Amino acid sequence: MTLTFSILKLVKERAEIRQSFVDFVDSVLARQGDSPIKKFSLRCLTGVHPDIVNRWICNVLKRGVSELDLFTNFPTRIPEMMVIVCLESCSSVSLDLDSDSQLVFSEKFIPSFPALEELRIDNMEWNEMNVTVSSASLIKIDVQAGYEVEASIDLIIKDDHVKRLREPDNDLLEEDDGHVDVLKFGNAVKLMNGIQNVQKLDLSADTIEVLALCCESMPVFNNVRILGVVGEEDRGWQAMPALLRNCPRLETITVQGLIHDVTDKCGDACPCISREDRGLSLKSCPVNRLEIHNFQGTMKEMAMIKHFLEYFPSLKRFDVFVEDDEPTQLRNTELFNCVVEMFKIYNKLSPSCNLRLRV
């Protein structure tokens, strides 16, 4: 069953017509009882009270609506009741939200739709400046916020996906509507295109692994000034050279953990293997500040620090923060002193950059 309701601006001042519309929607929903609804579409451009609209939304969510299409002209704050209903019974797979006024969301909103695959939001505002949302089911997302400042992307993948991603001629970017994994990885390219105007970009280790699929089609991030990346032992940095090349105005790089999985694409942005184009992407990168976090004092990390000093031509400030949450070999006084001496040597070899070990 599909239900579509619409009331236009031309009757905004006609209270009796607004009430007639409310009564009509109430009666239709009541007559249907608990029968399932496939799609519910509401265009409400008058002074209908938000509580009434929220009541309708909760009604169709309880009845298992799979496609929810909403457009309102009042500042819509997604109520706690709607979140509770979604968590208890929501099977919606497609959600389209739009408003003449800003839509206000919290971190609880997207996770409250456990089956959501497609999401489009226009004219939105988050309750807080720093918001993290996640969804294991989401395949397609289109968000128009009116401003693009910062994006933090964490595409969660499994180890078997990593193995498949690294296979030659893998099919994870092919157009195949019948394969969910293909859709998710293929849409990673569209996601990067959608955020290419941000000023700050943070990418998880899983995301960098996925982006290895689209190095040639990766967009140019002309506005990115700050790039944050994460390193993990079982995730590669194959996409790092393309990322650095495609951020022509980059000023600061923040790295959460230098250790990463060594692949045949290493040797440019890192010194893991020897190759002719060693450090090529770094040489063209204008970054002047570099921060390394979770430093453990290993020789591999020291080699990477030396690599950065040698190949980043504009680097002026380089801060290395020691891992303090877990035991590292730097707790050994002799090894710590050795690392400190190596930092002094590196500073002498690169006098134009201020390298500092932060404990």
C-alpha cells in the first residue's frame, strides 16, 4: 500500500482547510487499521502542528513502512518518540527528508533505522558541531547541509573484503545492483565526489583501504587544508599517494598511528619497500605541519619520520606524540634515550623543520 498526502501553501491561512486535511489523514490511517504500508509520502507546507505530523510518522513506522518521503515547512526536530518507535519496529529501507526550514538531528537518528539502505536529507542541521553517525546497512546517502566544512569517513570493512579488494581485476566497483557489497564499495567513489569541497577531511584505516579502488578517479580536494588519516597493522596505505596528490592546498596532516600493512603499492608515501618513484607524492605536497599520534618508538616508525623529513619540501613543524594508553618500548629508559638522540640527529639533518617528541 502507498499513501500520499499533500497540502499546499495557498491554503496556509485557511484554518478550516488545514483541519480538514488533518482529519482526512487521520481518517485514512485509522481506516487502514494495522495493515502494512509500503510507502508514505507527505508534503505538508502549512501550519499543521509538528506533533500531528510526528504522530502520523510514528503510525506508519509501526506499520512497517519501507519508503518514507517527508517535506515540511516547519523546523523539524526528530522526536525521541520517533527514535523509540524506529528502534522497536522500523523496517524502513528508504528515507527522504526535506524542509523549507532546517531539519535538526542528533546522533541517535540514523542508527534508529536499522534496515535503512537509502537516505536523502536536504537543509539539515545537527544538534552539535561534532557528530558521529554510523549504519551497517546504508548503501546510498545524499545529504545537502548548505555548508561543507568537515567530513569524517569511516567505511567499515571485514578482513575478507580486504583480501578481495587487493585481488587483481576485482569486481567491487562494477555496476551490479544485485550485489550489496558491489553497491557499497562502488558508492564510495560517489561519496568522495560528494564531499570534495570540505576543508577538513578525516579518513579511517578501512576507508583508505577502500579508496585504493578509486585512486585514478579520486576527485581533487581543492579546499582541504587539514587531512587526518589512521594507520592499522592489517590495513594498507595504497591510496595515500593519490590522496596527497589530490589535496593541492594541504597545510596540515594528522596521522593516528604510522604502522600499516605493507603492500606492493608501498614505497612512495612511505619507505616500506624500495621503488624508483620513492617519495614522489610527498615532493609535490605543500603541507607545512605534520602530527604523528600513538608513536611507539619502533625502527619502522623512525624510518617513516626520516622519510617524511626528506621528502616533504615545505615541512616546518613536525610533532610526534608518544602512545600513552598502552605499554610501548619507550618505557624502557635506554631505548627512550636512544629515540631522543635520533630525533636530535634528524633535526640537524633537516634544519628547516622543527621536529619535536611530545611525551
